[in-house]
Amino acid sequence: MAGLLETIAVPRAAAATAAAALPSSASLAPVSGRRSSIKFSVFNGLKIQSTRSSVSFNSFTKSVQRRGGRIVCEAQDTAVLVPGVNDQTWETLVMGSDLPVLVEFWAPWCGPCRMIHPVIDELSQEFAGKFKFFKVNTDESPGIATRYGIRSIPTVIIFKDGEKKDAVIGAVPKTTLTASIEKFL
């Protein structure tokens, strides 16, 4: 069974050194005694959810814990830099764009989609002003996904002058997406 690390106790002398090495989402919080505690931001990612089953013996029912479980994705929404587009905004934002557009087709329940979100965010910063970046939640806008034959997510499609020019399927490395983008600059 998987657990989450919530706090780490750090001796005071090392607290300043440790704080310098922390990501910006972590913070030092004082704890009673002679120690400081480092509190990391909450991470809800892939977890193993244990399975319970009930066993019935004539007069009573007993809950039994069995080995194993199922993997569930409780990841937070990580795509914060790339705005979403839907059926109502598709024509103006994507088809009517004067710049080439990269569109990521994704869904909240898709683990590989969550892996590629930070890569798309980085690319949107690197190619700002040269390319536009959007994402389409296929659960909320299935019409767009159907129109472009999206059968697997994540799928990234590049549009230029309102036409589909290139598609990349799956959680691919940043270099693969960069190469696709550079073809249309």
C-alpha cells in the first residue's frame, strides 16, 4: 500500500540550508521543540486503492482485505498556463488564429495526459508570440474530438491557417513536440 510523505523533520542548524534547496511550493513551518518541519504542498497523484471484499458465512458477514488493489489517478489539474478551448470558442481561437496553433486533446482521468501537461506549459512559454497553445477536454467537448478523429489521448494536433498540419499521439518527450512545432515556424 502506498503512503504519502507529508512532513520531514529537519534540525534547526540544517533548516536554512534545506530551505534553500526546496521547491517554491514547500515551506518551513515551526514545530514545538527543537526541530523545524518542512511541509510540502499536497500531491494527489497515482495511488493504489486497496480492494475490500465481503465474505458471507451463514450467520455473519466479514470484510476481508485482499492483496493488491487498483491504481487510481487523483492528480490535481496541472495545466495552468495553457487555456482551454471548447465548442463555442474553437472557431475563433483555433481556426481563425493568425499564428500556428498547438492543441492538446486530453481528459481529467488520463494519467499520460497529466504527464504531458507540464511539457506543453514549458513549450507555451518558449514559443510565446510564435505559436498559440490550447487544450481541449475531450469529455467536455466530444464534438471537436470526433471531428478530428481523436481515438487516443493525449493527442497533440498542430493547426496552421485553419488546417490540420501535424499530429502526435501519446505522452512523448519534449524534443518530439519541439521538432513538430519548429516545422511550422
